[in-house]
Amino acid sequence: MSIPNDTLSIPVSTDVILSVRESICETFGTMFGNEIESHDLNEDAHNEGEAIIGIISYVGDFKWSMLLCLPKSTAVTMAMKFAGFEIDYDGPDMGDIVAELANIIAGDVVARLSNRGINAALSLPMVVRGAGLKLQWQRELPTHYQSFISADGEFKTKIVAGTPHHWFGGMSGVSKVSGSELNKAC
């Protein structure tokens, strides 16, 4: 099924983008003791090497998903700081830690969206691990990519909006933030 062309121009909510960016910069900055720098990406920069991805879906005023993409070296460093001891990248504990990191960010994002007048609830996290990962979504869905850089390594997020019919009706609070405010998030 194809999505009508007039719905393709609807961007991912700037409220969502800003909430994710603020949450990662502030939460991870505090947790890991690093300043986090963020940049918008024009397209998905695929992980060529090993990576682990925490995925959270949201429902409420509209539906969307967030992917927290950690290259192996970044995941190992963050996991060690989070747990206080070394975690085997290939072990089940690494999946649990990445799921918890995604869940912590997701909970903070829900609170930030609520402060902006947007209702959202989150799913349980799902984790995917492998080399050269490229998760496929319906290509017409609005998507936003962000890159983050810290002393612990680089990582990315991908925000994918729900099907376009979720963008119409019940959208109070969407896009209350101007694009210039996005540049001030980190």
C-alpha cells in the first residue's frame, strides 16, 4: 500500500526531536559524566561494523519509534560505566543494559513531551545486535536522524513517525517548538 504524496511532506514533530535530543544530552551527560554534542543528519548513516540498537515505540497523541544505535566500542564503554564493571559485548547482559539505557531515555522523553502538552506512553524495549545493520521501515514514513558525540564514543538515534493517518486529528501539542530552538538543545 502506498501513502499519498500530500502526506509525505509532514516532518517528524520538532517537539519529539527536541525532547529526544535534550533527554540524551542531559541524561547521558549526567550518567556518564561527559558533555554530549549533537548534530542532525540528512540521512541514515548505516553502521558498517558491529552495533547494538535499543528500540522503543511510543503511543499517545501520535505513534512513533526511537532507535538508539550504539557502535560496539561505544556500547562497551557505556555499559562498563553504567554497570561499574566490564560487560561482555556478546553476552545477554549487554542487551539488558542497552535496553535499560533506551528505557531511561524513553521515560525522560515521555516526561518532556508531557511538559509540552503531548501525551505519550512507551513500549518495552527491544534490542537488535549485529554487523552492518540496516533496519527497514516503510520508506514513506517521516524519519529524523541525529548523531551524538561524547568522550565515550559516537552514537545515533533514528526517530520514525507512525503511519501518516496518526498525524491527523488529536495532534494537539505537535510542533510547538521552532527549528531554531532545536539548535539550542545541546
